[in-house]
Amino acid sequence: MTERNTPWPVGAPAWVDISVTDLERSKQFYTAVLGWDYTGGDEAFGGYVNATVHGRAVAGMAPPMPGVEEAPHVWTTYLAVEDSAATQTAIEAAGGTTAMGPMEVGPFGTMGIFADPMGAVFGTWQAGSHTGFELYGVTGAVGWCEAMVADFERGKEFYTQVFGWSYTDLSSEEMQYATFGPPGDDSNMSGGIGTEPGRPPYWAVNFGVDGTDEAVERVTEAGGGILVEPFDFEYGRLAVVTGPDGEPFGLLTGTGS
């Protein structure tokens, strides 16, 4: 478990959020599945709410911004940065693209939305008063984020060039996968990067639960769907499910969940 009140290290996953078509429906769904409570909702910030666990912020949710109502509804992973404009320049120099340039969000911080050279979409977060995850790796909070890219070596090169990642390679004959860490994190356990043939590149978000099978039952009872039935692997038990807008996310029981 990680509890934090200060900005996350540059290059580390710092936050996740999603745009939803029906905020109240989605709030009810994630409360049923993950036990979330909520704060915020100020119309001055588009009705954005922070999901909380034990009173600590773990994720964000909001209605679509005007003009982008038809944008895909997916969980976005934000990587911590110290200088949003400089990071945008570095992303573009390394072959990435800008979907939305740095935008100040009141006193809370500065966000941007980008894609790596393979097309996996991610955000950046320069913390202000909102420092990102206040809880990580506990039941109901994010437990793991990973970039699934089309070209493993190109993907690693990009994120190292922009964010300074280092890696522990776990690849085998069956898969290409590595865990990563930002500068100063010798454990290389801040998240993962790998390939998933047959799917467009994407960033995946996995939430910690106390019992994957039971959590999947809550998903279906609340109106969600199942993409991948629960299965065991070296680090726990995982399922991939969908929320009210069809958004995929993982449910992970493992160390610390």
C-alpha cells in the first residue's frame, strides 16, 4: 500500500480519470463494484468528481467536456511531470503526438493528453494543489497501470527518452513485457509495458479488489460486462471487465490488494 500527500515522481503514474455519459449512473456503478465515495462536482470544473477510498482520492470522473461528447470513454492514465510544456516538446521530439496541449485546471494542476508513437493514449499531470493518487495499491484504488504497445523496443525507447524510465525485462517466448520505474526507482515496479498482438495500442488501468471473482459478480449485478474471465497468474488473480459506457478496466487481487 502507498499513501501519499506530495506529488508523484516524474514519470510515475500519478492519476487516472474517465469521461462518462451519465455521471450519476457511473458513480453508482463504481460504488457498487469498488466501494467508492465522491467529493467535488463543482460546475466551474465541469462537474468533475474525485472518487475516494477511506476519504483519500483514488480516481477522477466527469461528464464529457463540451464539443467532445462523442470521444471514447476510457480510463486515462496520467504520468507525473514537473513542466508540462517542456514535456510536450519532448513527447513530440520522440515521435509522440499531442491530442490536447497543457491546460491549467484552476489551482489543482496542469493536464495534457498525448499518444506515444504507436498510438497508446496517456495524460500528463503537473501537480498543483491536487497531487494525484492519495492511496495506491489498496482495495478500491488503482493497483497497476501498463502501456500495451505495438513495438516493444520502440515503446521502451520512447518512454525512456521522455520520462527517463528504466526497466526489468520479464519477457519470455510467449510474451514481451517489462516493469518500469521512473528515475530513482530502482525497484522498477511503478507499472508495466508490453505488447498484446491483435489489439490497438492502449494504456490499461487495474483496480485492486479483495476477491476478483466476487468483484466480477458485482460488475455484472451493476450492469457491467466481462471481457476476460478471472484467471491466476504469477502476481495474483485478474479479470478484465467493462463499465457503464463499455470502458474496459482490470480487477486485480494481489499483494497489497
